[in-house]
Amino acid sequence: LLDLLAFNEKMAELGKMASGVVHELNTPLSVIVSATQMILREDELPDFVRELVERINLEAARLAELTKGVLSFSRVEGGGWREADVNQVLRDVMAFLRYEAQKRSVTVIEDLDFRLPFIAADGNRVKQVFINLIMNALQAMEEGGKLFLRTLPAEGARVMVQVADTGPGIPAATLERLFTPFFTTKGPEEGTGLGLFVTRKIMEGVGGTIAVESAVGEGTTFTLTFPVAE
Ligand code: ADP
């Protein structure tokens, strides 16, 4: 029991550190976003400069959006419940990540049940969960593939959301370490190893569940369930 307490304390400490780091990133990121916007207002830019600055602007805006998600997650503890429409949140996230899918020739296949009730969770936190899972799936399919997004009713007044990919899959030995902080198989520029750790924390926070199934060479499916709103 003592070990468990010490472990939980360490995790909480890591969480605090992470949100501190994320907070520090916010100011420089917004400077980059607004400075690049100002440059893009110039008429006389050579094409290659415009393209590069657009790219910087897009990536910085994406990072700013991600850090906002992590921050809102760490602030919410004890906050009031809000309701969210999982289909709407998924669509918002896909609008935001469409370019990342196209860039990798990934086909997005949506199978959404629009009769679903709202879930009892803050949409911003749910958005962060979807961004993390979908971004991981896309990064696993650099050579193209299919991304499946499904929403459906689940037992016990719950809503199920599945994010599945036809990427390389995850070996059984790795599956166990997936949700631990700083576990990553990506290079330092792409991976922090915090995505799934944060994702699981958020799911626990909203009374949800998260499970993963994977087969090497076939792909990976993440299954989430959320409690339905009253
Ligand atoms: P990060 O994305 O920064 O590496 P995550 O916690 O989000 O951190 O993911 C941890 C690791 O889990 C990834 O580095 C990757 O090896 C593996 N992973 C996560 N999602 C998938 C997926 N859909 N397909 C294959 N591997 C995955």
C-alpha cells in the first residue's frame, strides 16, 4: 500500500511538472503564431518564404491548441460537470486534423450514430482525448492506411467511441507500458510519451474507460466508454 501511495504521489508530481512545462510553452507559442500572421500579411513575399512561414504558423497554432487542451485538463479537477456531444467533438477534431490525414494518404472512415445521447463530460477534455488517439493513429500510418471512427451505444447507459487504425500494431510487451508517462517509441521531436498517460487520466476523471487491442501487422483499436448525461 505504501508503495502504491508513493507511486501515486510521484505520478501527481509528474503531472504537475508536465503542466508547468506546458504553461511555459504557451507564451512563446502565441508570439510565434502572431508574428507569423503579421509576416503573412505582407504582399511581396517570395513563394517559398510564404510557404515556410505558413507551415510555421500552422504547426505553432497546432501546438498552442494542444497545450491549451493539456492545461484545461489540469485545471478542471473538482470543476462542475458539463455535457458533450461525442459526434460533434469528433467532427471538430477531424476538421482540425484533416490535413494531417491527407498528408499521410490516410482515408478516414466515419461510422457515427447521431441518435446518441450527450455524455457527462467536459467537451474540451474529450477533445484532448480524441486528438491524442487520432494523432497517434495517424503517426502510426506514415505510409497511408485507414482510420476508423465509430460511435455507438454501450451497455449500462454509456456511449462507446472507437478509434481504429490499420497501422503496424503494437507488440504485446509494449502494450503494458503504453499508458505510463514518458513511454514513447517516437523520436524526441514527435513524442513526449505523455499523450496516453494524459488520455487515461482524463478518462478516469470523467468516469470513463479506455481499452486497447492490437495485432502486429494489422492495426490498433482504442475503445472508450463514457457515462451518459442525466
Ligand atoms: P507519444 O505519442 O508522445 O509517443 P503516447 O503516450 O501518446 O506518447 O504513445 C506512446 C507510444 O504508444 C507511442 O510512442 C507508440 O509507440 C505507441 N502507440 C500509441 N498509439 C499507437 C497506435 N495507434 N499504433 C501504434 N503504436 C501506438
